[in-house]
Amino acid sequence: MFGRLGNWASSAISRVVDKVVEVAKKITNKVIEKGSKCWNGFTGKTTFDKAEQLYQQITDRYDKNKRDYDQASGQLIADIDTQVSSINSFKQDIYQVQFKRFVSLANRLHNVTVKGQPFEELFDDAILEAKTTASVEHRGNLFLIDFNKFDLVRVASYVLTLGFYSRKKAKQTLLKVQEEEVRIDEEITKMKSHQRQLKVVAKSIDGVVEYFDVLINNYSKLLDRFEYGIQSQRHKQMVQSDEIFAHKLDFRLIPVAHIEEFQALFNLSIVLKQMANLGYLSESGKLNPKDTSQAKALFEKVASIQAIAA
Amino acid sequence: MATKDEYVQPVLSTEQVLNELQDCSPLQVSKQLINMELHDQRKSLEVMAKIYDEFDTNTNLVDELVEPISLNVLDAFILHPKLKNLKFKAMGISSSRIWNESKQFSYEDANSSDADPLDQYMIARERAGELNQAVNSKLAGKYARSQNDARKQGYGANTNRYMDDDSKKVYSEKHFQGRRRADSELEVNHDGSVKRIWNEKKHAPKGGANHNNKNTDHTVSLKEIFDDYGSNIALSSDDLQAIGNIDDNFKNITAELNNLKRESSWTEVKTLHDTAKRKQAAGQSLSNKEARSLTISDGTIENALEAESLTNKAIQTEAEKRQLENIWGNKKGIRTKVAKKIGTQGVEKAANQSRDEALGHALVLFIKPLLFEMTDIVKHGFTYNTGETCVGAAIAARFKRLSNYMVTNVLPTLKQSFTGFISNFFQNLIAGLGELFKGLLGSILKVVSEGFNAIIQAFKILTEPESSRSKAEKADAFLKLIATTTVTFVVFYFEKTILQALEGSFLKDIILALLTGVASTLVVWALDKMDLFSVKDEKRAARVKEIFDMRIRQIKQNTDAFETAALQTLANNKLQFRQISESMSKAIDDDENVNSSIYSMADFMKIELEIKTTDDFMALLGSQDRLVVS
């Protein structure tokens, strides 16, 4: 019984193979590929086509989202950059202008020093960029079977395995692409979430700019008031004494209001100083590697000059 | 199923974010915001890989299918009415018990309680012994020693219904080898030396019949053999003759001794001898026979008894051998004759039945290791724990293990006669199983294609929800469908050997069911590995979707929480700042004391100011030469 079965099976298969060879000879590749629905269903090509379509869709979707994201985040980062630059210039202003003025004014009353340097924030764009995105997997990893590559041996193998193998592979391919779709959705969601995060950060930096702006303004106004007060006191003193170049005013002799102003300025200076020394986005003085190497070169130059000079 | 916790995103709630943001100064808020993690840093690819791993190691197949299939087969076996006499139920052997024991089976500790049921085989064998008595003793006829006697009894002129034949002469000639004198085979003199016997009476020293001429004695007399085996319908007259005249039954002794022994057994002679000695010691008078028995030495009696026991065994073996040959061998002649004689197949059936029952018991002991091997294959693959790497060698190793187990643990517990048959049977079975494995797996594609419709239906059944069909029903339906395709294979591999040997026996169906069960299990294993319908892949894809959907949801939730809290905080901060700065501005413009606003601002910014009052400031100015802003 088994023998007969074997014979039948082998003759049936060879008949089919002959037929396939015959057909292949007569018809071109395109026709067989586009073939009848039956053939496609049998080999699993319909499933494969679905997979290809889906793959194309998710690639397009991912690319579009990535483009949008890149654009939007690029814009946001540029905005933040501008704001940070203005903050930097505020900081400079605080030291170069405001504190200078304060020191020179306060000197009439008492010696004042302001310690420290403004902290110029050089932050790396990388802080703001999204930390991980993986793009769509390479096609080769997802597609376990490729109907686009047509050759006779392949077709014959599909027939001999009664289409099991090719259908199974096509199904697996479709499943893998569907899984990939979900994974890409996660990536896209991550991108969108990051975008929102950036927006919030931008807003917060705007707030900081406002702090600087307003406070510096107030400081300046306070300085004006103080200046006026000091000047008027000086004039009073000058009137009362003979010397032209007056020494320092005696703080015990001036009205409390001015002391209060002085105190206010003193405290506000502390506040401004703190503000000026802070990094708003980066942890600590992130040194630009270029700067360090430049600094090193400079130091060496100085050392060599000193050696010559010595 | 791994817990979902492994894939979970960290959760961010609005309260959490608010707390974190409010704890720090408004100046630090931006930093906090940018550093907050709204999702875990695990790459989505890693997550995917993890899920794939989870799915590669999944073996529920044993519970789903193999168990029900095996229980099915075991039921067919144990509950078979024809095997009722084996009293499985009374011994507590049931399908589930065997299945459970097979799960814990290990080759190291065989010989569990199941060894006892084999004692039942004794009963079966005794029943075979009943053959001797169960039948009409008329079958035996009358005892006749020689052909003449037989003729005198009324049997035909050419009858063969007599016990004696020429073997005696041949045996004796061999013993003497042409000499006149030789040793007696049994007798020793009182001093221990071997007695001598003469080949021919005329050469013997004078004394007539009582002298030392040889008699070739039948140790077990022909009459006794006739009485014991004559009624056995499985033995023909030729058989009886042959049994009586095996070499082991002959001993060359003196005529004197033979005359004393006649048709009694040596045991009886010993009794006589002992009685005589006792009487002599007691001083009583002895009969003639008793007196003569005193001439026999003790040494002779010892030899004789030893010879008797050996001979008994030999006769028994010979008788059984011939019995079995007649029943199961190809000598159809005896069977049909017998059948005619008693007009029914009853006795043959009885003989077959005891054989089958013995086989049944051996099979029960065999099933356990077989089931163990099958489930081991399905759970761990062919090569697990066999020390082999290629599948073919692994199969061979497994069956060798199985056959060793049978030979060392099961077969020795069988008694005598059936051992040969059963050992042969199992060798064929195991060899056939090995071939079946190889053949089935090699042509699994053919099996699949031939049974394609069956398999489609089977898979539909398997993937039905639990409510519509119970597991056992599913397995049953599955088995029935697959069996149709695997039976052809089974029949092919076993047709020439086992199935033919069991022709006409009810065991044939059982064995067929057992083998079909084994083959179906193999198909199930192969189908699972091939995952024809991508069932596993689909399950995995569903799980991937599930996990990623969960993660995406969580990310969205986190982002929402973050955004809400952050915007809220920023708005609050802005409001506060504006309030303070406005009052500050106003104070400056109105020439008022600005200090309170400044302190508020510093508090708002969480900056510590040491100088809290004007007096402190004055003191500072007084004490320090230089004011430092730091």
C-alpha cells in the first residue's frame, strides 16, 4: 500500500513539475507573478502583498513623523538657543554694567566687591535631543520570503511543498511587519512626547528671560534712586565741608532711607549674582573640548614665552 | 506567561511632577523639566527581542495533547473486556495511575510495586497447566509400551500409540562404545567405588538376572510420562514417545537395581531404603524388597535422586516445548486434529488466552517506559539526555535503553515457557517502533499532505474555545482524525512482524491502538515544530501588540501628566513673580522701602539672604571694612 502511494505521489509531483516548467517557458515573469488569484492564494502571494503594502505604509508614516519631529524640535531648539543667548547677554550685562555701577556708587559709602564671574552657558544641543529613536527595521530582517525574486526553482519548491512553506513564510512576514508597525508606533509616540517636553522647556526658559529682564530693570531703577540719594548727600556734605574731594560719606550720618536702599541693592545684588552664576539647562560648566585644547595651547605658548623671557 | 511588569513603562503622575517642581527654585525648573524621564530608555527593539525569547520556550503541548492521547490509548488497553482476568482494577492499576507513574518514571529506580502483578502470571500459567486435566481423558487412550502391546490393546496394526522406541539402544551403545564393561551411571559400592556393569548378560559374572548386566533404565518411567502427559491434546503420540525417550531420561544401571526399581521413582526407592534401614535398626523383620534394597549404597541413592530431579526438569522442558510448538507453531496439523477431536476451539483459545494474558502483563510494564520516552521527546526534543547529537542516533539510543529495561527488569520475572515468545515479541516491537519513528518523521510531509483535510479539521478543533469542548474531547477528536493517516504507517511497519503474530488475538487491536497513539504523538510533535498554521507566530504577534499598546498608553499618560503639572507650575511661578516684581517696582517708583519686596523675591527664588534687617546691615557696615557680594 505504501509502495503504491509513494509511486502515485512521485508521479503526481513530477507531473506538476513538468507542467510548471512548461508554463514557465511559455509565459513571461510578469504574467506568472500577477497570475490568477488562485495561484497567489496558494503560494501566499496575497499575504505577501499585504505585507509589502503595510511595510510601505509604516515606512512612510515613520518618515513623515520623523521629518515633522525633526523640524519642530529643530525650531524649538533654535528658539531655546536664542533665549539662552539673551540670558547670557543679560548675565554679562549684570556684571559689566549693573554691578560696575553699583560698586562705583556704593564706594561713596563703603567698599564693595562683587565676587565671581558670569556663567556663560554653553549648552550642547544634545541635551535637548531625544535620547533614543530606532528607525524602521531593515526590510531584509522582516521579510522572510520575497516573491519579487522570481525563478523556476523557487516556484517548483512552492509546489512541491504544496505551498505550505511559502504560505507559512508569507504569513510570518505579514505578522512580523505588523509587529514592526506597533513598535514604530511606540517610537512615534516617544517622538511626540519629546516634542511636548521641549515646548514646556521653551516656555520655562521664556520665564527665566522675563525674570532677568524685570529684575535688571528694577535694579537699574533702584540704582537710579540710590544714585540720586547719594549725590544729594554728597552735595550736602560738600556744602558743609571745605574739601572738594570728599572722602567717603559716613553711613551713620545719612538718612535711613538711603541705608535701606543700600541694603536693598546689596541683597538684590546677591540675588542677581546667583542668577548670573547659574546654568539653566546644563549641569555644570560643560567645557567645550575645543576650548580646553585651545586653552592648553595658549598655556603652552605662555609657558614658552615666559621661558624665553626668563 | 511572563508578568507584564517586565515591559512596563515607569508611571508619572501629575502630583509627582508638581511635587518635584515645587521643591526647587523657579530658577531650577527648566533643568528639572528637561531631565524628567517620560518613558524608559529601553529601546523598543530590546523589548521586541525579549518577547520573542519568551515565545521560543513554550511547551504546553504535553498537557494539551499528549496526555489525552496517552490516556485514550491506556483506556483502550486496560478496560478491554478480554483482559478482565488480569484484574487490573483489583490491583489498582488504572490509566491515570500509569500515566502519573510514567511521568515520574526513571530508569534508575525500576521495580516499583508493579512487579507484583506479574505473579498473576503464575495463575495464567497454571491455567495453561489445566490443559492437562481439563480435557476428556479418554483422549489419552490406554498405555502401551511396545507396538505389540498397542496392537493387543486394539489399536491398528500400524499404530504408533506406544511409548517405547529404539533410542534406548542407541544411548546404551554410546555409553559402552564397543567395550564389554563400563561404569554404572548411578551406582557406587559401599566403599565408594563405582560399580561396573557388563554390556551383555553372557559376559556378566554368574548370577543370572540379578547380576551386573546392564539395564538401560527410564529414570521417569514411560507409564508415568504417559499418565502425566497422555491427556494433553497438545501432544501427539509421537511427542509422548519422544518425551519419554530423551537421553536425559536414560541411565545405565545394573539389572539388579532395575528389577528393584521397576516402574517406581527413585524417590520411592529411597523411601523403601530408609524404611528398610529403620526396620533393621529396630530389629523388625524386613520384606523381600526391603531386604534387597539394603544392598543399595547410600551413595547410589544420592546419585539417583540428583539424576531424577535433573531428568524431571528436562522432561518438563521438552514437554512444554513441544506443547507450544504445536499450539502456536506452524504445525497446523495438530491444531485442526485437536479441534476436530473436541469439536470446539475452546482449548486452543484457552492456550492463546494465557499467552495473551502474559503478554498483557508484560505490556503494562513496557508502557510506562514507553510513555516516558514519548513525553520526554515532546517536551525536550529527541536528543535530550541521550548523549547523542543527531536525531537518528538519539532514537536508536532511546530504544536501546527501552529494550535493556525490558530485558533486565521485566522478562526475568516471567516464568519459563512464555519468555521466549514474549522476548521475541518485544524485540520486534521495539525494532518496529524505531523504524516507525524514522519512517514517519522522514515522510512527515506526505503524512501532512495526505491527511491535509483531516489536519485542517483537527486544528479547527484544537483552537476552539474551551467552553465548547473539553480538553479530552478535543484530544479524542484530534486523535481520531490524525489516526486515519498514521495508521497506514503503523500497519506498514508492523504488518510482517507483530501484527501477524497476533493474528486472531484480541490483543491485535490493542497493540494497533497503542502504536497508533505513538505515531499520532509523533505527528503532533512534528506539526507543532512546523507550526504549519503559524499559530505560535500569531500568538506572539498578539502579545507584541498588547505589550506595545500598553507602553504607548503609558507614555501618553506620562506626557499628559507632565505637561499639565509643568504648565501649572510655570503659570504659578509667573504669577507670583509678577506680583512681587510689581510691588517692587511700585515701591521703587514711590520712593518707599523696597526691602520687603526684595526679601519676598529672594524667598520666591529660594535664595538665602543673610542680612534680614536694616539693623543687621548697619552692624555689618560697621564691622566690615569691605562688603562682599557673594
